[in-house]
Amino acid sequence: MRELRYDAVVVGGGAAGMAAALALDSRGKSCAVVDREPSLGGILLQCVHNGFGLIEFDEELTGPEFAERFAARLADSRIATFLGATVLEIAEEGEEKLVFCVSPSLGGLRIRARAVVLAMGCRERNRGNIRIPGTRPAGVYTAGLAQRLVNIEGYVPGKDVVVVGSGDIGLIMARRMSWIGCKVHAAVEILPYPSGLARNIVQCLRDFSIPLYLSHLTTSVYGRDRVEGVEVAPIEDGALQPEKSFRIPCDTVLLSVGLVPENELSKGAGIELNPTTGGPIVDSTLMTSRGGIFACGNVLHVHDLVDYVAEEARRAGLFAADWLEGRRPRKELRVKVGPNLRYVAPGKVDPSRENKLYMRTMIVKNEALFEARLDNAVVKSVKKAHIQPSEMLSLSLGPAELERARPDSMLELSIQ
Amino acid sequence: MKAGSESFDVVVVGAGVCGANIARRLSQYELDVALVEKEADVSFGVSKANSGIVHGGFHHDRKYLKSRLEVQGAMLFDRLRAELDFPFVRCGILVAAMHEDEMRSVEQLYMRGVDNGAIGIEMCSRERMLELEPKLSPDVVGGLHAPGGGIVEPYRFVFSLVESAQKNGVRLMTGWKLARGQWRGDRWELGSEDGRSLRARWVVNAAGLYADEVSRLLGGEDFAVHGRKGEYYLLDRMTKSRPGKVVFPVPTSLSKGMLIVPTVEGTVLLGPTATSVEDKEDFSTTRDQLDTVLNSARNLIPGISESDVITSFAGIRSFIEEDFYIEVSKRAPGLVQVAGIQSPGLTASPAIGEYVKELLKKAGLRLVEKPGYDPFVPKLPRAKDLGPFELDELVARNPAYGEMVCRCERVTEAEIVEAVRRGHRTLDGVKYFTRAQMGRCQGGFCTYKIIKIIMRETGMGYDEVTKRGPGSRVLKGEL
Ligand SMILES: Cc1cc2nc3c(=O)[nH]c(=O)nc-3n(C[C@H](O)[C@H](O)[C@H](O)COP(=O)(O)OP(=O)(O)OC[C@H]3O[C@@H](n4cnc5c(N)ncnc54)[C@H](O)[C@@H]3O)c2cc1C
Ligand SMILES: Cc1cc2nc3c(=O)[nH]c(=O)nc-3n(C[C@H](O)[C@H](O)[C@H](O)COP(=O)(O)OP(=O)(O)OC[C@H]3O[C@@H](n4cnc5c(N)ncnc54)[C@H](O)[C@@H]3O)c2cc1C
């Protein structure tokens, strides 16, 4: 079996992996990116719609265009890329990590490195995860699979569509399916508010007069060989109203019911995961519970904008470079997740420098107050015109806010 | 009917686990045997959706044929595995009593097991139960341990049996639904729904849920096969609640109860429920029933979490009365009935093959051993089971072993191609053969790749690719 050695290996060549590798390269570290697909870009490649890069490039790009800009930079760098190569295992041998991959052209390949950046992205939740009963016919797809079939393979999975859930991929696919001449009959969401971005509700449903049923549970899929429809029932005051259930005939169900970080490799490497995000628990340098293994992008927590992914991944790459140079955070403060927040990533800050934190709220609210308290004293507060769970929030905290932190201080973030 | 149709000594109708075992058993002799199946692939009937238990020989009284065949069948599994390379382990079975008064039923099971000759069966105290299975609820009061019980991947078992039968000369015809049959004095003329015909000296009716229809069609006995549905949940292999042994509750008179099965492939199966159904094609699941499954499972192993659920499905048990009905027909000539094969049909099936062979022999079928009979099917390497160096070597010989198609279950392109080449040309067929699409993403990532491989290998168009045969087309258009 072949063996190679680099300073760092990046697992996954989506937006996160590419950004992390470029950061490592900018610091003069030798680095390899491994991706199982034949080209770099990850999920971006199937997102042929606009809306990427507003922060990163200050213009609106399609997913493939965004990916291409990063891929071009990789091509100009010293970064080695291994495509069509699946990482099967990450092991440790003393100070070194062993990344074992397999590809049709290289066979087994073992890469040795002192740092690893995890950037494996996420996967879609499916019918089983949300336990929709009924029959098991052809015609039930996750929205991302349908997106792949339509945008890359050039096939139409079905003609009469119901979208279950209101995540962004589902909303974007509702529009895409309408454009290619299919009829989208409804989007059905169990929560009282949509789980996708506000702009997608407008541009993908309202502009196409597709009804959105909020507070409705999809109680069953019917049809023997191919989907014939779904049964839906309203939820009123928290209780399902089965007697008010109704059927929506269709031949295709697209599920857009959430994403989960892909952490099978991380688990195999003995990395501790956060049960809320499904991603690794990381310190202020985005390092996991295994020294020298970092995580960023959707494998760490599910992001809604690629620009945030790239930003976070760049930092992960720089932190990995710091680690390679022997630098460790001097002191760290744990971040407590306070009222109305679901999670904060990373869960620690380094008071001696600027820290960028990403988080999600659990509530929908106008005129919300976003606060950071150090030992119960407010050190930062930001007003937000509107917040909702589907839109990730961010906050920067640095020496200005945290200079008085003692080793046992407590930092709490909250939404009021 | 067309003249010149093919002629067989025996036609077995139905390629479930019974038909497959019968056909393979007969393939040992100098006979022309055909196995006909109405679905697009074998094992698409009752035999694909069940608990996959090789039972421990303590559930049924010896007065029943099903009980005797269960015990004989169970003993044949080790040899079959060695010959046929399908996933099977004797992991042992526990019956867990959660109340003192259930212990009386457990004692009865024990006595029955001893009577049936179940090897190593033992009564267990609470401590012994928790030692054997630490994940059990601490509320367990005692129970039964049958170390000989095991688990099998039922469809893989059927696939291997059929492959072996084919290797030894059996003709398999899928998409062949028996619709007509006429006795011509010395042989049957059989016709399929789509107008194909066959001739046969003997017909074996192993049509599962539809054995009643097949019997009627051939002028055999009048009986009704009823359906009783069982719903299941499947848990991800990452679950922390996977027991090491099969865990049964104490059974009731109606069913063996809802179990927790650590499948051979590493996932966990919960279920089945038991509800009578009129419609034998009603494989739908319902929220109520599935909730029952979860609650019952948590009663036995409290750590079971619904967040580990990756899919749900249902199977339908076929039964006539209390027992199997395996006899030479008294009404129709040249017909053997293998009907009402309820649980433990899977366990009993190898013995059913033997039993039917004996019936045919007694009825006058001449059995001459075939000199070239080869009981073995070649072992297929599976990337999932290989270490880094082995995989590296394999890729050097066949690069398609380096292409991971299904990331959740680690199935490579080479394995998918092999499945298609062996005739599994539907998405479900590929799934059951390789496990691709069976893991936690349930095909979200790999379905499009599998569709492309099927098209490439078979030359089928996009509009011919189906989930499990006609009517279940996957794609509806091209851009
Ligand atoms: C349908 C959809 C629509 C979106 N719309 C927008 C939008 O309009 N605007 C916007 O800004 N953002 C949008 N996003 C979000 C943004 O595009 C993603 O969050 C971002 O691209 C994720 O990048 P990533 O690198 O973390 O993950 P991915 O792009 O998923 O990359 C992960 C990579 O890792 C590889 N990999 C995983 N495991 C292994 C392994 N074991 N071995 C080798 N390789 C492996 C995968 O093949 C993949 O290439 C959208 C996302 C989706 C899914
Ligand atoms: C929920 C459940 C759990 C079970 N658990 C266990 C267990 O743990 N252990 C155990 O030992 N047993 C178990 N069983 C029982 C076991 O699964 C069955 O006994 C066994 O699979 C029956 O096999 P079969 O070949 O008789 O039927 P099938 O597998 O149904 O095969 C019959 C075949 O005939 C075909 N057919 C029908 N009509 C025609 C026609 N006209 N022309 C051509 N082909 C036709 C059908 O398509 C089908 O493929 C369980 C059953 C169920 C439903």
C-alpha cells in the first residue's frame, strides 16, 4: 500500500475543505485534500441556483461558480488533491495521524500527517428519521437526491410533487421542479414557522403560488408501487387533529426535513460529539477532543450560507497551522448556552484574541436582544430586528469584552 | 397453449425461502426443475420482510409439523452457511420475563424446548439474564436462554439458495406469474399471466400468501391463506442499545411478541406487531403500531431511542390454521401443497426442502443423484469486511472495488455490478443483495449512482429502472 506524508490532511473537498486547505497553504504548510467525488466542490456543485458568495465575493454566484473560484485557487497552490478517494479511517500513531483512503486508481493509500481537518459536510435526514408511516413505494426522495437527479443527471424524478418539510433544499427544489414543468402541490411543515430562509419562502413558494401548510403533520404516504399521495393532518394547540386530515394526491414526495453532520469517521476516530449539533465538540481553535484533529463547515454544525462555511473553515485551517507550529491556546473560557439558544459553536473562547461564534436560536422574534454576559455582567449586547431558528446568528468577542475574565469565569450567551 | 413449450419434471411456483430450498434440494438429482416467481426478483414476498430468526426450538409443541421441521431446519443452517456464504450467526436467544407471573410461561417454554431437543437451553435468574445481556432492563425478573438460536439475513439466504440451484441446473424465471394450469393426463400445461407456457410432471405450490389462489387455479384443495401484518423499526448500527442476543418478551397465544433483534449486519430490528389484514398487499405502516413497537422494545431495553430509527417496514405472515400444510394434493394430480408457512417457516425451510423431496419420492418421482452436483457458491468479497491491506490488493485486481458507492454500508461499485450481473436489476434487488441504500441515509447519496450502474450494465433506459418491478418506475422523464 502506498504511503505519503504531509503536514496536514483535509478530509472533504467542499467549500469547507477547500477554504481550510488554502489557509494551511498560505501559512506554508504542505497539505492534501481528499474527496470521494471526481471533482472538488461538494454539495455546491448541484446548487445551480444563485445566492452564493454575497459575503465572500460581494456578488451573487451559483454554487458551481463559487466552487470553481476556490478550486482555481487550489490549482494555483501547492495543495495536493486526491479525488475519487474515500477516507475510510483516521487512526493515530504517536503524534501522527494516519488517514486511510481507497480509490480505484490508487487502491489503498495511507497518508501520514500531524494535523487533520474534518470537512465531510452533512447528509439529509430521511423518511425513517422522521418516521412517516404508510406504504413504501417508489417516488419518495430526499430533496437533495432529487436536486442531484435533475441538476446533474438530467432526469425528472416525478411530475406531481409534494414537499415534506420546509428546509432550504426542499424550497429550492419546489421552484426547480416548477421550472421544469412539474406541478408542486404543497409544502407541508410540522412547525408553526418555516425551517428555510425567508428569502426562499418568497422566491420559491410564494412566487409560484405553492401553498405552505404550517403546523401540519404528514401522517402517511400511500400508493402501492409508486407514490399516489400523502395524508396530512393539522396540529392545533399542540395536538394532532386526525379527524381534520386530508389527502394530497401526488406521484413524488420530496423530503426536506433537516440535515445531519456526517460524523461516522469522527466517531470511528474516537472524537466526542455534541448531541445537539451532531458535530464534534471543539475548543476555541475548532480542535476536536482529539489533539490535532480540527473540524469546520457542515460537519461541525449545519450552516445555511456557504460564506459562513468558508469563513469558519479558513479559521480552522489557520488554527491547524498554529497547532503545527506548536502554539496552543493559553487559557480558554467555556461558553454557556443561555435562554432561547440551541447551541453555540465553538463552545469555548480564548479571551486573549478575537473569537467568532456561530449559533442558532430556538425562537422566532422581532426586536430581539442578543447578549453576552461575563460573570453575570453584560459585556456585549446587540439588537436584532428579527431572529428565527433557520437563520444562523454570529457574534464576535475579543479582549475588549473578555479582558476581565478569570480562569473560573463564566461566559453566557442568550437571546432576550 | 403453444406447442413446443419447455418441459420440466418439477415446476416450483414461488421463489420465497420455501421454493428456493425445495428447488435447491431437487437440483441434487437428475431432474429438470424450474422455479417460477411472479415478482421481478426472488425473495420479494414474505421471505424478505421478517425477523430473520433461526428459532430456538422452544415456542411450539412437538405435535405440530411446524415444530418438528423447525428443529430439523435449525440444525441445517451451519452446513448451509458453509456452502452458501450468507450472513448467519448463532448469537443465542433470550426470553425476558418482566413480572414474576410470566415466569410460569417461561418454565413451559423451557419444558417444551427440552422436549423438542433444543441444545443447551437453560432457565435464568435475574442475575444470569443481566450477565448474558447487560443492556436488558434492570426490571427483568428472569427468563430463558437458548444458545442455539440465531439470526440470518433472510433475502441473502434466498439469493444464495437460488444461485446454488441455478448453478446446478434449475431454471429461474422471474416476472412469471402462474395464471393457468391444465392437467393433460400425464403432465401439467402451465401458463403465465403474460402468455408464456411450460409443461411439468409435478407442480410444487410454494406461493406463500397466494398458495390458496394457486391451489384453486390448479383444481387443488380449497383453503384460504390469511394475512397477519407485522410492523418493524430498523435502528442505525451506531445505536448504543444493540444487544448481543435476540431478546424476546414472554409470548402470548397469538404471537411470539415484539422482539429486539441484533441483525447479522449490525443494525437492530424492533418488532413485529400482529394485526389481521384483509388486503394481502397492504404493507403500510401506521404510527400507532410503530409506537407500540418502540414502547414494547423500551420495556425490554430501556436505552432504545427513536433518534436511532432509520426506517420502518411491514411484513405479512401467511397462515391457514395452526400448522403448516405440506402434502401431496388429494384432489389434483401431480401437485404438492406447501402452504400456510407461518413462522417458523424461515427456520424450517431447509427441512421443508427435504420433506418435500421425500413426498415427491414417495409419490413416484425417480431420484437419481447428479454426479456433478456442487453445493458451493463462490464467496463474494465485500469491502465492508476487509482490512486496508486486503482492500488494497482487491483494488489492484479490480479497480471498481476502490469506488465507494454506498458510504453508509461501505458498498463498492464492484459489488453493485456483481449484483446486477447476477440478475438483481431493480433498486430493491440491488439493495437486498449488496446492502447499498440500506444504511442510515437510506439511499439519499447513492441511489443515482446505482441507477446509472444498472443502466450501464443492462442497457436499460432510464424509464425502465424500477424500485421493485413494473409499476414502481423511479424516473419519470428526461431533461
Ligand atoms: C441544496 C442546498 C442549497 C444551498 N443553498 C445555498 C445558498 O443559496 N446560498 C448559500 O450561501 N449557501 C447555500 N447552501 C449551503 C452551503 O452550500 C453549504 O453549507 C456548503 O457548501 C457546505 O460545505 P461543506 O464543505 O461543509 O460540505 P460539502 O459541500 O457537503 O462537502 C463535503 C465534502 O466531503 C466529501 N466527503 C465526505 N466524507 C468523505 C470521506 N469519507 N472521504 C472523502 N470525502 C468525503 C464529500 O464528498 C463532499 O465533497 C446550500 C446547501 C444545500 C445543500
Ligand atoms: C412479520 C414476520 C416475521 C417472521 N419472523 C420469522 C422468524 O423470525 N423466523 C422464522 O423462521 N420465520 C419467520 N417468519 C415466517 C417466514 O418469514 C415465512 O414462513 C417464510 O418466509 C415463508 O416463505 P414462503 O416461501 O412460503 O413464502 P414467500 O416468501 O411469500 O414466497 C412465495 C412466493 O411465491 C410468489 N408467488 C405467489 N403467487 C405466485 C404465482 N401465481 N406465480 C408465481 N409466483 C407466485 C410470491 O411472489 C412469493 O415470492 C416471519 C414472517 C413474518 C411475516
